[in-house]
Amino acid sequence: MSFIKGVKNRVMDQPLVWDTLTTTFFSTVGKGVGFLVPFFIAAWFGVSSETDAFFFAYGLVLFLSGIFAPVVEGVIVPYIAETRARGEDVGRFVGNILGISGIGLLALTGSVLLVIKPVLSVITRFDSQALDLIYWLLVETAPLVILLVWTSVLAGTLNACKKFAFPAISPAFRAIVNLSIIFIFKDALGVHAIALGYVAGEVVRLIILAGIIIRIKLFKLGLYFQLDSRLREFFRTASYQAMGMVAVGLNPIVDKTMASWLGRGSVSVLYYADRLYIIPVTFMTTGLMATLLSYWSERYYNYESGYQRLNEDVKKTIKVVGFLTLSIMLLLILFHQPIVNLAFGRGAFALEKLPEVGWVWVCYLLGFVPYIVGRLFVRVHLVLKNTKTLLHCALYSNLLNIFLNYILMRFLSVAGIALSTSVISVFSLLFLAFTFNRIGGESNARLS
């Protein structure tokens, strides 16, 4: 007992480590509850043309919000750190982002709704009744585009202020409200209850995060609409990262498309192996990346020798993260086949496909260490507001991924596509590390 207490005290004496562990725990709980929602929807609504319509409409809304929400949550952190270091009004800065982004997203969403119905009639094979349902579900879920971005703004702001637990656990409250609304109205509203549940859940999450900011008196929260030079810089920085996110999101689509060339079942094998790979990736990044971005941003903007301090922090973190990820990678590779058998070796899954899924997973795992370390350098460039480099890296990765897929799949089939992804992780790590070191060299040259 005394040993455990001693370990706890040593961990708590290191704020970054403690915050990382607690944030990982709260985020796991928050996202874990959210993972239950699709299972309840499946149990309550089954599979039908109505559920097809909802998931199609919801997928479009998630695509729109997914371009902006995670970008804003990350990019805002160094700006908040810089604003606090200068002693400026954080509430005014955040309020301007909320107000201006709200207007822009409202215009974007309205434009999409004006043109989407005729576009869908051309590119999909839904009948007219399904298209009408999709359109109305899009109208009902459209507020999520603004709500998801606004909650990301507040979550990023709280992370920047080292209040990590609240953004991490908040998805659980969203999911609880979501399920409650769906359960209450499912008989009366049908699939429209799902749309109402998602919107209501996000509204509650936004209210909770705003309430926390007001409760702990971080700053005065409001909506403002002044587009000054710093706001222009923020939106320009975020736009590069948003374009980079779109580019990064193309790689899985390209992989699945090229896997479809390899015959029946190839896309599924790639998908199942990728799902297994995502589990350790999510565990390693969920808490760590949020806390690192906050701590590194604060240290960078509060000290004169910002780059040197950031460089030291990065080197120390790489040593720890590199050791942990290498250990996890080796263990997973060593026991990959029993894990695959446990995960998929039942029901309608073809048992003869298990070795292939295992081999593809191993090829993904070979890129586990460089991928996680590369995510550290992504945070470094976010601290430096150097999102243009992240965009360049994403674009180069797209081109290299297509080339490597085409070459490696000819020799290794589906595993070649997974191995290509691992090689891309190595390339991204080297590219981002090189550009960071080049910035350091330029900084030292100016100082001398």
C-alpha cells in the first residue's frame, strides 16, 4: 500500500505526467460512452432505408464539421497561451472566434443545403422518397456543424488553461443526452429522433463547457464579431491545417479504393486490421497530445529562449514515448495472431482470413513508433503556428502513398497497402523533424 502511495505521490509531483494519465482516463470514459450510441440505434431501429438515410446525412454533416472542429481545437491552444502570456483579454479573443466562425459556418451550411439535393440526385441511387428524407435529416442535423466547432473552441481553450478533465469527459454527457432523447421520441419521431438526440446532446455539451468556464472564472465569455489582425492570422493558420486534414483524410479512401482492385474481401481485411491498429494509437494519443500541446505552448510563449526550451522538451518526450511505443509494438507483433483470433475468430468471420488479417496488422504495427513520434512533431509545429508545413507534409504523403501502394500491393497484396502506410509514417516523421530542426538553425543564426 505504501509503495502504491509512493508511486502516486511521485507521479503527482510531475504535472505533465499526472495530467496525461488523468486526461487519458477521462477521455477513455467520455469516448467509451459515446461508442455505445450506434449499438443502441441498431437495437432500436435495426437496418432499413430510413437508417440508411440518417447515416448518409449524418456522414455528410460529420465530414463538414470534421474539417474544422479538430483543427480549431488544436490550433487555438498556442494562441491562447500567447494571449495569456501577453496579459491580453482571452475572453474577447475566444468570443471573436465563436462569433466570426458562427457566421462563416452558417453561410457554408446554408450554401450546402441549397445545392445538396440536386447533387445527390445525380451522384447517388437513392429514390425520390429517400432523397427527401435525407434532405430533411440534413436540415435537422445541420446545426451540428456550428455546435461541434464551438464545443471544440471551448475544449481547446480549457486544454490551453490546463483544465483537461472537462473536455475529456464531456462526450459522455453528450452521449447520455443523445440516448435519452432517442429513447423518449423514437416511437413518435422515428429516425428524426436520432437527429434530435445528436443535436440536443451537443447543445448540452456546449452548455457544460461554457458553464465550466464561467464557474471557474477563467474569463468573461461572450460572442463578438471584430476581425482584427490576430483573428486573421488565426483563421489563416487554421485554414492551412484544415486543408491538411482534408489531405490526410484522403489516404484511407485511397487505400480502400486501391484495395478493391485486389479482389473480394480485400477491403474488409484492410478495414479489420486498421481497426485493431487504431486501438493502441488512440490509447497513446488521447491524453498525451492534448496535454503536451498545452504545456509546450505555455513554456514556448512564456520564456525568451522559447525554441531551446521547446527543443529540450521534445527530446525528453521522444525518449519516453519512443520506449513505450516500441515496447507496445513488439508485444503486439509477438502476440498478433492470438489477438486476431480472439477479436475475429467467431461467428460468420471466415477463419481462413485470420492469418491474412494478422499479417496486414503486423505491417501496420511496423509504423506504430514513427506514427506516434510523428504526432509529437505535429504538436511542435502547432505550437510554432507552422501549419503550412503540416499541409505540405500531408500533400507529399498523399502522392507518396499512391505510389507506394501501387508498387507494394503488387508484391504483398493487401499487406503492401498497410506497409505503405507505415512507410508514410516514417516519411512524415523525418519531414517534420527536419523542418523543426531547420527552424532551430534559422533561429540560432538570427541570434548570433
